[in-house]
Amino acid sequence: MVTKQSIFQSILTVLTAIIVVSCGSDPEQQTEQPETESTMQGAADRVATIEEGLAGPEAIRYDAGQDVYFISNFNGQSSAADSNGYIARAQPDGTIDSLKFMTSTEEGPLHAPRGMYITGDTLYVADLKGVHAFNTQTGSHINFFDFTSFEPGFLNDIAVGPNGKIYVTDTGQSRVYEIDGSEISIAIDSLESPPNGITWDEQKGKFLIAPWNSGEKFQAFMPDSIYAQDFITTSSGGNFDGIEPFDGAYLVSSQNDSSLYLIRDSQDHKAVIKTAPEPADIALDTKRSRVAVPYINLNRVDIWQLNE
């Protein structure tokens, strides 16, 4: 005799079987989940913070020889010729051992220092009206390259190649300058996207330029052939600032979405760290595999341990 209870049990058995089959794992039908913020590095990877005495830190540079950071500070408006900019020196643990290690001089007023580059014992610094050279050991001012005759828009970042020539980005004029000895000239003019950060990639033997504004197309050029060519195009990020070679790729800060991206010349890219507000010109601690991230509006620098 078929009862209501037996019918109910039969239906329940069939439904259970359907659920088990539908929940089974089929490797051929599994799809890769998109990367989410949870896969990014978190606050636990932030190993130090530098903030005491900083005033508008725009850029940071790691000196492997001395194992210290140099931090450029606007200390006012980025467009003000106020001669009160300074460069602080900090230890890897975030301790500032000399707040105003490099400062303005009568011969070379330091207004609003930005991007920096070290070669030998010389730190080159982009500023409002030109490029300064400081001794990394003593902090003394060595030289000043005056760019005022070129009517610069916003001198931003610096890189030096193996031939000793210095290249300086001008975000305001969408160009790159070259300093050869004491001679200054326009190396690349009328770039498609205003250039912000610039770095020298020793492995590839070329300079790479990070684009500003809505540009997501990175361009590169060789030191012996000043002709910018398309190199990498990203599909996210934007308003890129600092850029550094890292682990066969490039670590670049994006102000568009407050992130650090790892990008490769194969067009692959991913956000690896979500920063506080907009990150400015970053630096790599090559001894500890760390990245230092300055925030202009927070008067702060965060140091993150990178997961390799």
C-alpha cells in the first residue's frame, strides 16, 4: 500500500540525489575567480610609518649604499618659489635621523623638491625651476641646472642612464629633457600622455615613462636613440606616478584608484597593494624587498613588505 509518508520519502530521496549531483566538483567546469581586494596585501604587511616632521612628501628614494631613505618635501605649495623645501633622511625602520638633511642654498634655492635619482654619491632632485645635485654623504649642495629658459610646466621625476646622461620628465609640458654634462636640451617633445615617473631598466636597457592624466599607455626609449615607443598598455589604474623595476616587472603607483600595480611587458598587470589616499613617487628597498609609499596630503610615508 502506497502511503503519503512513503511518497514523501521518495520525493525527498530524489531531491537529495539532485542536490548532491549539482554540488559535485567537475574540474573541467570550474572557472577561475576574478581577483578581488582580499587577494591584495593587507595592513599586516605595512612594517613601518614615517611621519614626524614631514610636510608634503612627494617622493622617496632608497640609497642602498648607505641603507637609508631620502624623502623630498614640498613644505608648502608645489608651485611656490618659497625656498623652503627640504629632503629628510630616514632609516629603514622609519626613524628620521636628519629631518632637513638637504636644504636650500643661496646659489640653489630648493623650492618644492620632487622626484630623485642616485648615481654614485650624488642625489639628483627635480624642483620648480630646475634640477639640484646634492652629496648623499654630507647633504651639501653640489650643483644646480637651471631650466627656466625652457619655461617648464612641472618638472617631476629623474633617471640616469649608463652613459651618465640625466633625463627629467616635465608633466606640464608633456616632454622629457636631457642633461648632458652642463648642457640641457629637450630630448622628447609633445608626448601623447604627460609623463610623470621615469625609471631606468638595466635588464632591458631602456627608460620607461609612467603616463599621467587618463593615459594608460606606458612608453619606453633607448638612451642612444631618443624616440618614445609604446611599451605597455594597462586596462585599469591611471594617473600613474612613481615607477620602479621589480622582480622582472614594474611596480607603479596609481593615483586614480589609490593602488600599487605590478605590470609586465606581456600586458599582464594586477593591483597588489591598496594604499591610503593617492600614492606619490615610490621607492624600493632592494635589500629587504620593501616599497616605501609617500602621501603628500597625509604628510606620511608607509613602508610595505612585498610578497614575492
